Amino acid sequence: MSVTVGADGIKDVTTPLSDADVESLKAGDRVRISGVMYTARDAAHDRLFPLSEKGERLPIDVKGHIIYYTGPTPAQPGQVVGAIGPTTASRMDKFTPALLKLGLKGTMGKGYRGQPVKDALRQYKAVYFGAIGGAGAVLSRHVKKLEIVAYEDLGTEAIRRLEVDKFPAIVLNDCHGGDLYQDGQKQFAREG
């Protein structure tokens, strides 16, 4: 199993993820992700989606992996990457179910996901992680290696392969229908 619970209650997650790993995660879980993640934003998804629709091979193997919706800034001397904060995930909603069907096990960004994505998370046993917006410089410390693996012409939106160590995130939507945003609103309404 690639998910263990640390003494501090935070779940340590190592990619690639299996169905059992994903099933062990619940909305609200704090996690530290280690292993490989890929970056892809709008422009890269515009190229990936037609390939997936035609059944053609993607330039990356998404099976068991996480796609992080980010466009990192250039690295300063001595750094692996510049700021690497999340972008709004809902912009990728129209592409996400097709990638989950191909075996993608996680996405990461910020903000809400639409109902078709939440349904696909349940159907294909996947999870949506939230990264902390505005903390891109801090998040960059968890990136140990970075290489462009596809669509270099897209600049900051090129697909990158990241090797990360204890990258902090939170489970926003799980494969059981859990939704941290909805749960938080319900709790606030009860306490308000």
C-alpha cells in the first residue's frame, strides 16, 4: 500500500496510486505526496483530450498518477523550480473524466469541481487534491527534480514530470462522494 499515516495524523502518499490507495483517502485528509506527479494546464489538456478521445497514445502514462494543474515560474539559481502554485481546477473539468477513464488516479489544483468530475472520481476510483494557493514558493521546496516531457512549445504550460518529496495537500473530493467544500459549508451552517 502506498498510503501510510504518520505520527502527526497526516497521510503519506507515494505514487503511483492503486485503487486501494485511493479508497483509503477521505475528503478532509491532509496528505504529503512523494514520488512522481505531472503538470498540465489548459493548453496541454487541449492537446491531450483529442488523443484520449481517439484512443491514441498520450505523451505521458497517466495510469496511477496525479496531474497537478500548475504552470511553474522559472527557477532562480540554485533552485529546481520557481513558484509552483495551483491553478483553478474547474477549467480542466471538461477533460478530466476522459483522463480518469485512462487510469489517472488524482488531480490537484484549487477550487471546486463540477458534478461530472465528482461522478467520474467515484466511477474510476480517483481523488482530487487541493494545494494551497498563494504558497507557490513554499511548495517549490518539495520539488526535487523537474523535466519537460511534452509540449515544450507551450512554455510554462508544457507538461512536466516532477519528482516530489512530502508535497503538502488536502483531499477535497474522494472516491466515496466526499466533498470537503460541501462538508465545510454544512458544518458552518450548523454552527452559524
